[in-house]
Amino acid sequence: MASAAGGHAPGMEQNEVYDPMSLPDVEKMNASYMAVHGTTMLGRHLWLKTSPLSQSA
């Protein structure tokens, strides 16, 4: 009944409160940016199309 009374359900992520005076977590921002854009920045989409291994398979 704790969740019905407003308790936090286990496994659910809480929203971060915006605080304009706090410093941003740069490592977290970099990690999420690299997770989305990392392969494009490295040119991996070009490697796979021109790789001799992908052409012979």
C-alpha cells in the first residue's frame, strides 16, 4: 500500500529537478551524446559499406 499512499515504486526513475544554479553533469551529457552520435562521428557507417569483410560475406 506504500505506492498507493504516494511512495516511490521500485525500479521507476525519478525526474530530475531543474536547478539553474547547479552545475550540469558533463560526464552524463557526454555519455548520452556519444551513445546517440558516436558511430557517426567515427565514420563507422562508412567503414561498414567499404569494408572488404562486408563485401565478401
